[in-house]
Amino acid sequence: MSDNDILVISSPSDRFVVPLDCITGYSSYPEEATDSFSVTITLNTDMTNWYARETAEHIGETISISFCGTIMSQGIVQEQVTTGRLVLPDQFDGRAGAHAFIDQIVQRQPCP
């Protein structure tokens, strides 16, 4: 893993490093059932189209989203995802943890 491999999407046939300039937005929100926070990352149009093709190609298979080598979200694709949003559910201990994660991406800090 290099310092540029901050955000990676992996499927059974591909491993794609998301260029940080392809990220257009972020949001964090509390999960009502737990005390944790989730983060949504919004992709630009080119990445949204790529992710839509990738998810359509891998319905019924597992796709994972990793941050600095740690799997943050993993699941079996049920349908094509066309929203351009990557959701990292229940991953962060409080708002400060979610914002620290977002800050690392926004500031393009290398992985520790």
C-alpha cells in the first residue's frame, strides 16, 4: 500500500484507488440505534459512472471500501448503485471521530 492508497474500492476482479479529487462531498450523521456515527462520501460524475458499472457487473458479489488498508464497509451488491455515494456505516466513535476521518481525506493526509 502506498500513501496514495487512502480510499480503495475492491471487487472480486478489481482494486481501484479512488483519486481524492474525485470526491465532491462528505457528510456525517449519528446512528439512532447506536452511539456511533456514519459517513457518506459523494463522488464526482466520472467516479459515479464507474461505480455504477462496477456494481452492475458484480451483483451478488462482495464489494469493499477500504481506508488506509482497513475495510470500512463491505457487503454483497444487491443492485446497481447509481447515486455516487459511498456509505461507511457505524464506523466512527462520535462526531469527532467522523470529522477526523473526513479531515484526513479533505487535507489529503497520507495514511499513518
